[in-house]
Amino acid sequence: MRNKPLRVGLIVLGILAIALSVLADAIGLGAELGVFGWKQTLGIVLGLAMVSVGVFLSRQSKTPGEG
């Protein structure tokens, strides 16, 4: 459980990146209203990668006796 802050941080930052990318137009960050741009797509992909790494690290750290 040494890297718990890293794992949780990756998962939280990944979820935030996905949320900001998806909601960019609604909160005024998108370049054009109604157009899903390459930066939004990149944000979703990077967010998914961060969440995946965080979950992978979480699964790797569990011992067989841990639930």
C-alpha cells in the first residue's frame, strides 16, 4: 500500500480529464460550440489511460488475502 496516493491520484485526475473533455463546450472551454475537437478526444484518451494505469496499479498491489 505504499503507492496508494499515486494510484488514487491517477484515477481522480483521469476522471477529471475525461469530464473536462466531455463537458468542454458546456463550460466554455471548447473551441467551437457543438464541434468535438481533437483536443477533447486527446483529453478523453489520456484520461482513460490514467484511470487504466491507476486501476492496474491498484489490482497489482493487492495480496491474495486482501479483499
